Amino acid sequence: MREKVILLLPLTYNDGSAVAKEAMEQILQELFVEFGGYTVAGEVEGAYAMRSGAKQVDTCLEVWITVESDDDSLNRLRRMVAWFAAVLRQETMYFERTGSKVEFIAPDSSTQELNEQG
């Protein structure tokens, strides 16, 4: 069974400069290749307390991934997110296991035939 994981990918580095479009495209491509897809749910804004105590406000892409609910798959995704943190120059990255069970359901062939007739 697959489960939903939510990642928040910052659109700017901590110094306020924009993350290169190519870097974000590479991250999304890596997620696609490794896990077969992703959903960009939109942009969100949040604040994070840096190790220094400073408040960091970020605008992020909220990205949903479905991953097998086994330790190997989840740890592969965690390693990828740690790499994303290095690329995006972050102290940490948001990684939420929602506990949601995800299924991909194909069209019912009898319904498809009805649609073709009607």
C-alpha cells in the first residue's frame, strides 16, 4: 500500500535569493523518476525558527508524493530530501507522513464502454 508524504520545497534560499528554476525542475524530476509522480498542491507560506533563533519566513511549493509504506522506500525518500536540503541550502526540510493510504484506480471497462456508446 502507498501512503502520502508532503514536502515543502522553498522557492528562495535563506538569503532571499530565488532558487533557480532549473534546480526546482531537477528536484521534481528526481521525485518523478524515483516514485513515479508527484503533485504540486500550490504555494504556501510559513515561518521557521533557525538554529540561531532568527525567524525565517519562506514561500514554498507544497509537493505530494506517494511512496510504498515500507522502511526502504521511506528511507530512500528521506535521503533524497536530505540531498534537496543541501541543494536548497536549508538547515532542515519539512517531511510529513500523512498516514493517508493512497490507491490509483483505473477506469472500469464497463463504464468506459458506456461512455463510448453514449
